[in-house]
Amino acid sequence: MINENFILQPLPPVQEIETIAILKQLSLSHRYLAELKGTSKTIPNESILINTLTLQEAKDSSEIENIITTHDDLYKENIFIDSKNPASKEVFNYARGLKLGFEIVRNEQLLLNKHILAIQKELLENNAGFRTQAGTKLVNSKGQTVYTPPQSANEVLDLMSNLEKFINDNEFSNLDPLIKMAIIHYQFESIHPFYDGNGRTGRIINILYLVLQGLLDIPILYLSRYITQNKAKYYQVLQDVRTKNDWEHLILYFLKSIEVTAKQTINLITEINDLMYNYKIDIQNQLPKIYSQDLINNLFRNPYTKIEFLEKELRINKRTAQNYLDKIAEFGFVEKIKVGKSNYYINSRLIKILMNE
């Protein structure tokens, strides 16, 4: 149901929102988020997790908006092999936007509107920027209008300016950062500042805010799978703030998503770490002449790898790189696949972990 009299207000919310239920869930969410931050340090090269988990997040986030691709197409896109699936390009752009945002936050220690614009540009590959024309509305699957976001360009700019301050000024409110993340997400989605890509950009902001607050070192908590699995409730808690001023259930939803996703990601990283250790021991024993930690890192940073990647990362010539990969394939560590005139090599055991098989 749409509230015709609803007017989106600047942040922070005027009411007290740290209820007993929220504070209880907050403790659990922080506990598992801190454990995830520690677990991520067990992987020797951060780019392994950034590459693999960013692609997972890209796939799940895009799926919320019915942009569907397969893991196979996505990994092909990641190593610049034509997958014939237009959706994989959109998902790949999401991963690029997330990585761009991470580099900005890491270097600038800020997340400003100009950064959000740069991220959205990477997603959509256009310069449309913030909305300047009226007419945007959110409709449900039946075509019914459920929410009309701010329509005037000035109102969009004013609210985004307020949101920018709320994100970056920790003195602006004394709220816990996990509660703030939920509020930021609600406000961004309710402003709906872009013509397209608001959902994906908003989910990137979630991850980047956790990094900005030092709760994660790298962007590896991908909430989109939880949202996909609880999509109806996601849209309901957003709408209930607008129609009922119900902040509690919105915040509890996001705090629970952090707890659940952190647990899942801890398990995922542990499985990746165990598999890396097994590869390290087995390749050392079976192929000692070609073993190196850089080789192991390559096989896990790029689940689909190719000769050119090995050439560059190990600083070896093309023939040597091909020999290395062919040997590794011969011993069953990767699968060798031919596409056109090129070969690429799949770490199938890693992909099974990422696909949760």
C-alpha cells in the first residue's frame, strides 16, 4: 500500500530506534562479523578473496533484479572470453564497480556522492548521473505503484547531500555502525537517485560502509544471497518504514543478514583455505619443479585461468606457462578446456565450493 502523504525525511531518524531486540541481535552480528574479519586474514593473498567473493556477490546481487547468469558464463567474462550471455556482462560490471568502490574507500577513507556516482557509472556504463526528471515510481509484480520517491532534482540532491554527511560524519549521530548501515540502505533506496542501478549500487554501499568503519578489511560480506532468499521480507521491511515508521524490523532484518552471511562466509573461507593447503602439499609433492606460492595463488584468484595470466604473474614465458598448466591439468588439479583457438583451465574443486555444492 502506498502512503500518499509520505515525505522522505533527512537523516538521522528522530525517534529512538535502539530497542532491546535490536541490541540483542547487534551483539550477535558484531561477534560473527569480527570472526569473519579474523578468518579472512588466514588467506595469504587478499586478492584471492576479493576476486572470488566479489564475483559471487555480483551474481547474487544482480539476481535480485532478475539479471541471471551462470557461474560458467561469469568466470568466462572475468577472463575475457565471450560467454554469449549479455547478463554476464552486467554482472561483471557490478564486480568492477564493487572493486572500484573498495579502492576508493581504502585510499580516501571516505564514501562521497562523487564516489557513488563513479560506482554507478561503472555498473551502467553511462554518465546519466542523479535523476533530473520526474516520473520515477516503484511498482510491484502486479504493476501497482507501491512507492513514489522524491521527484524534483533539487530534492534528490538535497537528500543525497544529507546522506553523504550521514555516511561520513561519525559525529552526525551516535548510532552503532551496523544500525547506520541499515538506515543508509533504506535512505538510499528510498531516494532512488538514479534512473537505473539503484538496488545494485545500494548493495555495494552496504559492503563499502563496513570497510569504511573498519569492521572488515576487504569487501567479502555479500548480503545479496540473504536478500535473494528473503526477498519478499526485504521489500516489506523497506515499505513498512514508509507506511508505518517501523524502523525496528528493517534494522533487525539487516542485522540478521549480517549474522547469517558472516557465518556462511567464515565457512566458505575455511573451505577455500583447506583446499589451498591441499593443493599446496600435493603440488609440492607431485610437481616440485613447478611449485610456487604464486602458482597456487593464481589457481585460486582466477578459478578460470589462462596461459597469459600465468605469464604475467609468474614472469615466465608463454611456453613455460603452458607447460605448467598442462602439467597441473594432467595431475587433475584443473580441467583444460578449449574455446576457439585458446585454452583455459578451470579449478573445478574451487568452483564447487563457491557454488555451495
